[in-house]
Amino acid sequence: MHIKTCDGVTLYIEKEGAGVPCIYLHGGPGYWSKSFQHFTSEFLHGQLEMIYLDQRGCGRSRLAENGDYSLERLIRDIEAVRSHLKIEEWYVMGHSFGGLLAVNYAHLFPEHTKGLILTNSTLNMADSFTHQILKGREWLGITEKQNPINDTADLVNTFYATAHQLIEENLFYKLQFNTPEDEQRLRVIDEALSPQPDFQQYIFSNEEYFQDFTCLTEKVIVPTFVLSGLFDHAVGPRHQESFQFPNGIYKQLESGHHPYVESPAEFSRAILEFILDNN
């Protein structure tokens, strides 16, 4: 299914399952929703009506010809999907970068947010980038001290330089996965994904997205479930400790950044337990 936004961008959405509606917001930034759907459908669709959205400029959605990938525009896209589907209230689930969008949506539209589900989510990209750089240097055996990086452009460039070294040493997968086999299982699904760099380039070069959004968490009063990974070095295994949701429930899995790939049954069971307790 496709819908067109008020500024003319065609968004790809797909509905599957039966039950309480829940929109899934993928990470990346610049990824898509297909892989999450593939690994979790047999576990979630019996109790949830899942709405899968590929964000503008990502996956099966179209690029924004006006170049607008601002945070306000992405939040308006989510609300446009809700309005188009005539859903009064839904759960909002965000993975990785998608968690940043989910929290901002819940803050602006609490009346339409039945609950918030954050899985391996970053709410401070500068903090998560710094963690990746420091962990990568550790794996590379670089012992000299890394000075704090306060400039966003320098931070992103340092991350890319570190990532390049990790790739050369076949270590990059460790930021997101416990094993190379887990990475390969995801890669098989992503073979059909055609990368479109516009979206990610916009996000990584825009100070708006490198704000510390953890300050919003104390203002989000809807029931919130925070799932993290003990071995998630894309976000940081302690990143969620800075969250202050008034009605937050926290659970850490022995997984990396993609628990829906590594242990989809356990991951889905945790989400459904939260949904059941909240209904």
C-alpha cells in the first residue's frame, strides 16, 4: 500500500496481523521495515495488527524531491499514516534510530499513543557514535586516548574512519551482532534493499538529530517498554540508563543490536507481555 503525503512524497506502508494496532519505525537511519517483519511476523501477528512504514527516502518509499527529511516532517509522516488508516490510538514501536522518532511522536501526540515500545533505541546519537568509536578502537587495539569530540561533523567522520578500519579487520559486525552468522541471516533479507544515501546523509549532517533527546523522556507519560541488548555496541548497552520515563519498564536481553534476528521468539514474547499487561 502507498500513501502520498501533503508535500507529495509517496510512502510505503503494509499492514499484517490482527489485534491492537502498532506501527513499527525502523532504524538506520535509512533502513527499511521488511527485515523486522520477516523475523517477527509468526510471533507478533496473532495479537497485533502491525503497520510497517518505510520512512521517506528509505526502502520502498520515495525520495523527498524537496529534500525535507527534518524531524518535524518525519513525525508528520507518522501522523499522516495514522490518519489515513483511521486509527484512533496505537502502540508506537521504534528500533534504533526509529526510537528517536517514536519518542518525539509520543511527546507530540500522546492522545494517539496507547504505549511506546523502544527496542535498542538511541535517544542521543552523539553518545551512541562515541560508544561505537571507543569500542571499535578497543577491538582494533588502539591504546592512545581519544579526545572528546564535540563537533558533529568531526564525530561522524571519526566514526566512518573507525568503521572502515573495523571492516578491514572483519570486526565491524561486532558493533551490531554476536556472530557473523547473525549478520548473514539479516543480509539475506536485505539483498533486495536498494540503498538511497539522501536520507542518511541528511540525518548525519544535521545538528537537529544530534540533540540529546533523553531530556524528553521525563515528559512522555504513556506506558513505555524499553528493551536493550547486553552486547549492543551500536547504541551502547548502558545507553538506556539515561532514560527517565515516568511509566517506564526496562528489560535487557542477552543480545546484540538486532534481537529480532538473534532471538525473535524471546524478543516478541517480551513485547506481547508488555502489551497484555497494559491492556
